[in-house]
Amino acid sequence: MPSIFEMIARSVAKELDRKGDLIPLKSLIDADKFHCCFLVYKRESIFPFLKPRYYKTGLTVDDLLEAHDEQDCVSAEVKGRKNYGIEKNAEKKMNISLKLPKGISLEENADWSKVYDLQLQHFEVSKKGKESLHHRKLKKEQPSLFQTLKEKGENLYMVVETVEMIKEQKVHKTYFLETWFQAVMESIKLYIDASHAITIPSGSVLAFRTNLLVFEGECCRISYSNDKNSFSLERGSASRSVGQSGEPSQPLQNFSDLQKELMDLKGELQDLDENQRKNVLDSLVKRLQKSSVKKLEERVTMALLTEEQDDPEDPVLSILFNSSGSFMEQKGDAILGFLQALTELKVEQQVLLAVAVEKELLSETMQLVENILNQTSESEPKPFSLKADSTPHNLVRMCDPGYLEDKEELQVTWNSEACHSLCALYTALGVLLLLAQGPNSGF
């Protein structure tokens, strides 16, 4: 399941790059779309506590640039085979052995006293490969997605470094059911097995680094200076969307900031009628149970770019368009911010949220999260006692990075990782409550 992959990817990025330049992938679905020389674009969330997200385009730099022969292609080896570019342009730097995170093994019946290593390889586009971009002209006919990004004033990035799997590997995750987590598994056992595994193919990207591409006249180049935009914004061109300037977001200072952000988001969804709210909520519950929220996030992101409705039967996508078929950008931003908050949560939390909707526990959970965040923004927050047999308490407990330990209390500070997860949970709960109870839900 994606949770295993994300856990490994985060561990790889953290272990190999203390500066934070390496970006871990969130989903195995994307692992073949972020190789060196592939193009991605970035959107910042409307919530400052969320990091910017990179989205795949399915394009490589060679889809944009003319080439006289194969040697002229930066990604000459990319199209031929997935294990590519070790020669002139994408250099293989090293092989790496990395210890697997706690709870992950390479064997179904793991000996937990044994240390398991993951075999990885590191690639980077060479200096020569980067410099070659400036000597090639843009093709006269460009892919439609490139044209859309340009018209929207979005930034385009090239993947210049990756960490990848050397060989196909089946990876197992086992939950320790003798702990409080057994109560969680009882609640979600219809959707998640106590022991499960995924197979990560060889060449799968776990983490990547990008450089901004700058387009000037008939050429493009890698940005090494203070460039902020891929395209120069001409008079009369489309204005850049909120959060797209490339400027760093300002961090949240206290809980009241988050409350205001959520109020603004919910304001964009207040006009949904009862049938729309019910249909959207039912659709989201099914996606939460199947851990398929990430796919929906990508589809909403594409709708924000193209302003086209690819599936009028989908309740979530359909509310982004008015009765005349025009796209409503602010509503799209609001839905995307909500979905980004959902995908920040662990897979088990997503399924537990579906349980909370069905058992009408959203208000109770929201009140618990509010109490914690109210106190967390104080100078000396106190620990909160958490019940192992409570769905709301278990949702909160899993915001703690060490949640698999048998802890009875949660203590967080405003800038901690646990607080980050609680902010995401608070955002998700606020929108789910609006959908379940209507505009007058009280939160």
C-alpha cells in the first residue's frame, strides 16, 4: 500500500539529504514519472503549514527541444529504458545501502532483530547535460500541457537528481497487534490487513531534486541565479494563481491563524446544496476507504490547469463547474487545499476518518483536535490523555510520529511534526463536517 512506499521514501530523503533538497515521493503510482530529465510543476497549498507539491506532467525536456541526433538529447536513454542515462548526461553517482524504517522488512515472517538493507542507486544530470539545453531551440509545436502552463504563468521544473531502486523488491509491513493499535485495526480491518506488502519495481524513484527551467525566446536554460519564474509575464497575460509566485509561505504562528484559513476555505463551499454535499461526502468516504485520495488530488490539480471537466459524473469534480459549465477557480483551490490536507494523513487515518463519518464522530473528533491545538499554541502545553478504544483519540494519536509505541498521552509543541499532522487533521475534519452537517455545523 502507499503508506509503505511513502514511509521508505521519507526515510531515504531524510537519511541522504540533511539539507532537505531531496523530495520524497508520496505514491508508488508516480515512481516512473520523476526520473532525471522529466518535467514537473509545483503548486503551493493555500495552507502555509503544507509544503509545496510537485505534480507530474508526463513530459521530458526532449519533448520541448529540437535535436539534431540522439546524442543531442539530454534524456537519450530515458525513452529507451527505465534504467537510463548513466553515460554523458545522467551520471550514476553511487550505489547506496540504507536500513529500512522500523516496522518494514524484506521478508514476510521477519526476524525483527535482523537489520534489513534496501539497495539503492543515485543519478544526477551532468553539468554538460544541463548546459546543453541552452544550445537547443524550442520546437515550433509544443504539447498542449506546456502551452497551458505558460498561459497560466506556472513554473516548470526539470528533475536533475534521483534516488532509485536497484532491483525489484517486495517490502512487508506488519503491525504489532499486542499494542493499543489493535483497537484501530479492529475498526478498519475491512480495508487494511494486519500484515501487507507492496512490490516496488526496479528503477522506481523514491526521492528526487529539481531545478527551475527558464524559457527565453527560442531557448530554455537551468536557473542558477535568483530567477523566480519560468515564463516572463507579459501585459494582458493570465495572472499567476494564489500561491504560485514561488515565494515561501509564511508559517502559521498560532491556532487562530489556522482557524481563519479554514474559515476562508469553507466559505468557498458554503453554497453547496444538500444533494451536492451528500454526493461529495459519499464519494470521499469511498476514496478514503480505498486510499485513493491522491488520484483525486491530481485530477483536481489538472482541472485547475485546464479548466476542463474530464468526468461530469464525479461528484467532487462536478462541483468545480457552475451551471453554465464555467470553471470556478477559487472553489477548485479550496477543494485542492482540503485534499492536500487529507493526503498528509496516514493511510490508516484516512480509513479511520471514513469510520468517523459513518459513526457520526466528526464533531467529537473536531472538538478534541481544537482543544489540543488551542493549548499547543500556548507557551507551555500540557500532555493530553488518549483512550486506546476511541476512534477520535486514535485519529489524534496517529498524528504523533512515534504512534506505534504504546503511549497513553500526546504532548506537542506548535512547530512539531505532530502539530503539523494535527493541523492537517483539523482542516480535513472542518470540511467533512461542513459536508455532513451543512453550513451551520458550528465549526
